[in-house]
Amino acid sequence: MENTKRFLEKLGIDEVSNDYVSPKRFSDGGQYRFEVPGIQSPKTMAALLEEAGKNDIFIHRVTQTKGIMMLTDEEIAEMVALAKDYGCELFLSVGPRATYDTSATVHTKEGSRIGYRLRGYDNLVYAIEDVKRACRLGVRGILLYDEGLLWVLNQMREDGEIPSNVHFKLSAHAGHSNPASAKLLEQQGLDSLNPVRDLQIPMLAAIRNATDIALDLHTENPKSTGGFIRHYEVPKFIQVASPVYLKTGGSVAANHNWDTTVSEAIARMKQVKLVKRMIDEYCPDAIVSPDKSSDLAVPE
């Protein structure tokens, strides 16, 4: 095993100690940011941001998960305007995915391992078109589920086919959970990785040690992905995984594509408040990214 470990070390993948502390930060010096996923419409986004203001908590990122193709141009424009006015990131997810496709396999127990990836050439084209449409409407944050699509979009970003300031994040539904996978994705242009939701603290530390990109960690989960709540682990998340987005409010939903209501958006905000209480009590010295930081993927 020692030879294997030495080789991994040459690749920048080291074994980490139990007392590992991440020295890495966002470019603004912050260790953590708040993200609320599952906000599918302008109405629920407006309710969430209004509730955030009432609680004096800044939400750095709002994420939609049902797919760009599920939104009208008017809805996207309204969400873009809300994000610009508030100063937060807006991430819209790629619509084409195996579960929306004609695949029967993906709905079987074994086939579910396909996740939300793309099947065939045409669906790859459709997914790129979905992203280009969002970019035309001002969106600068894209949630991906397919590693091949990431590779293509990064090439497009480098070649000027899509804006150079678009940020890509990869969903936990892609199933990545080790430092080698995270490093590979970083090399392919990923800006932010959501690893598998149930990774233990040392596993997260190993991924952080091997990469510099932001990690997006679920502080809680919908019933469909286990329903577990990790609020008391948040101080450790910050300690070992910074820079980190704390993805909060998932326990309000039944599943990833849950169509959040206005009242549920407010309930998601309550979960953020509960997580902030944990930070204030158990790691009060942790540094939150400032409001409207210059490196946020705010729409244009």
C-alpha cells in the first residue's frame, strides 16, 4: 500500500490526518457561503430572498434543479432580475437528462446508476442548446449532471462560444466521492463540486486537500436521498472543506426536483437560520464570504 500512496502523492492526492484543517479560501477570504437549492420559479425565489432579508442572512447562491427547458424566457428573465437586484448567484440546471429521456433503463433499480447523464448525440446537442439559451438570457451559473457535457462546455467557454465568466457546478447525482474524481473534474474546468451527500468528514478532507475548487455540501437532504440532517457537522464542514457552499433546506423537499412552494421557500430559509445558529455557537470565528462578493456568478 505504501507504494500506491507514494504514487498518489506524486499526483497531488495525499492521505490527510484526522486533525486536517483546510487553509483554502474563496478569493474574498471567506470560508463558507450559503446555497439554497430546489428553487424552481420566480415566485419562490422572491419569497426566499425576502425571507432572507427579514432574517439578516445573505444567500450567496440560489439553485434551480428541474431544468432550464422547464422555464419560459419570461421566468428566466425574472429570476435573473431578482438575482441581479439581490446580488446572488443564480444556477439553473441542464434540462435534458436520462430521466426525462425515453430511457426505460434509468427507471430500473440497476439502471438508476445512469443518474441524470445524457444518452446519445442528440441529447448532448439539446443540453448544449439549453445552456446557450440560459447564457443568452444572462445566467452565469449552470448546474451539470454529465461529465462529458462539462468537458464540451469548458471547451466552448475557452473558445468564446459561451461567456468566459460562466461557472459550472456538478451535482451530487453524478456520484463523485473521491479525491481522484474531484481532481479530474477540476482539470476539466469544473468550478464547484457537489460530492455524494453522505461522505464522512475524513473523506471530505481528502477531496479538499487534493483540489482548490469550491465544494458544495448538503447540510440536509430530501427523503429521496436519505433524509439525513447534518447541522451539527457544519462546523467540521467549514474546518476541513473550505471554501464551501453550505447547501441548506433540502429536508423541506421530498426529492431533487421538488416544486417548492412559497411557504416551503420560507421553511427552507428557516433551515438556513438553524445552520447559521450552529456556526455562531460552535465556530464563531468562521469567516463567511461578504455580501455581493466580486467572484460570485451573478447574472448579467
